[in-house]
Amino acid sequence: MISGHIARSPRLLGKASLFFAAAFLAAPALAQEEGSYTPMTPTEGVGMPTPGGIGFQEQYSPIGEYALKIHNYALMPIITIITLFVLALLIWVVVRYNRRANPVASKTSHNTAIEVVWTILPVFILLGIAVPSIDLIAKQYKPAPKEALTIKVTGNQWFWTYGYPDNGEFEVISNMLNIPGQPVINNGVREVGSQAWDGPSHLEVDNRLVVPAGEPIRLQITAADVIHSFAVPSLWFKLDAVPGRINEKVLFVEKPGVYYGQCSELCGAKHGYMPIALEALPREKYNQWVLTHPGAVIDGREEPAAAAPAGEGETVPADMPEDAATEAAA
């Protein structure tokens, strides 16, 4: 019950009504938004091994595309030319200097010109390989921008844990799906092929590493027990997970899709059952996926400041005269 002159003041009653109305209307905004997520169906041959493949997978990151160009347009031509040249020399020596064709062997002990050439030429070849190689290493370990999303990857025997410190500190545990007709690998985990969006066996997992596409991501990688290695070939990404140490590297996925990898460091009996399934989503869909987790927040979004209630901090004594109370509330 409200008593005294305050209850009889129309202006105070009006302010109180406005305060409760504002609080009622603001309540839905304070509640967490609801998200939605349906796993993406992988595209055959994209981000995964292909039958009969002998080269690198097609790359879907800027670093991967640059590295693949170095391999295809620098290393492979140099290797091919050197191999064919050495093979031609061997054939020429066999044909020209065998016992039948050359019964009297040459007694030449050295040739200054040839020795200079076969010393200087390899130096230039190595320099030509070293320049783009060093540039590639520098690009791979360039620090992430300050505003980049941070995701923490933890290797365990024999599953991965993905933490999202910028999205409310929630974690996702990722286990390989069991294979129909084969011994159970992970108890309580469904079989591959039981959902329409499942990818290849031995590579699909129950919970994927979900990231936003088209922006740099800071991956911090560690391990909880033994050394693991987080590797996704189609993104040109590989970094060791070492217990007690955090290794950091930038991940950039150019377009949405599902990309598969595996632990690439021998880590125990089930090393071969520790796949990585990375799903890159457009930023809007990534935000919707984030909001499916309790307590999650959207990274980079400023929290709205709570509006101060009208007249907050003002106290009006109940025994104050009505005119004075009205002036104080105003």
C-alpha cells in the first residue's frame, strides 16, 4: 500500500507508470535471442579426399591458394626439369661411355668450368625456391587482427573440444561417428549416415567446428594429455597441439562449406579415429548457430546499456508536503 502525499501526487504516479511500462517493454530485449541451426550437407569432392587423388586437395583459403601456386608453378617445374636433365645425363653416360663404345677411359681429373657451373647453378635454384617459401611461412604466421574471433581448440584422447571465449565461453565436444557394421568407437554416438547431412565415414563427427566464412579467425590450439596435431588439408592448416602450451595461427575460410581433416600426430590407440569436421557459415548463419547455445553472445556486438529508471536515486520523504514532493519528482 502506498501512503502519504506521494500517493496523491498525479505527477509521481505518472512517472511510476512510465517506469513500469518501460521495464515491461524492455524485458524481451534483455532475454537471450533464439538461434537456429541445421548442419550443412557437404559437397562431394570439396574439402575432403577424393578417390584416386595423388596431389593436394583444392584449396579454399588465401594461404592455401598461394602455397598451391608455388607448388604447381615453381617447385614442380624445377623438379621436373632437374629430374629429366639427370636422367638424360645418365642415359648419355651409359650409351657414350660404356666399355664397347669407349674402350680407352678418359683420365680427366677435374674441369674448372663444369665445377663452377654445378656449384653456382644449384645455389641460384635454392635461392629461387627459398624466396617464395620464406614468404609463405611469414604469411602463415602473421598475427590475427585485434578484432578477429578467437576459438580455442583442445586435443584429447581421442576427440576434440572447441571453445568459444568471444561468444560466451561455451564449448563443443566433437567425436567421430560410429561406422555401421563395425565395432563401436564412441559409446553413445550415432552412426554415420543416420542423418542426411552426414559426410564420409571416418571423417564425419557428431558436433562440427563451426566458424564464420570470409573473415580471419584466431585459432588457439593446445592439448589436454598428449601431443596432437590439428590439420585440415583443403585449408592449408596444420598446427600441433601440445599439452601446457598454446599455439596460435590464423584461419581464413573463403566460402561456406564443410571441410574435413584429421589429427596428424600419432597420439595413441585411437589416433585414426580423431577426425576434424569444420563447417564454415555466412556470418548471419554463424550468429544464429551461436545463439543455439545457452548463455551465448554475438562477438563484436556492443551490449545495450540498461536505461536508468526515471527518478532513480531520488527519494521523497513520505511526510514531505505535496507541493514540495511534486517539485522534487519533477
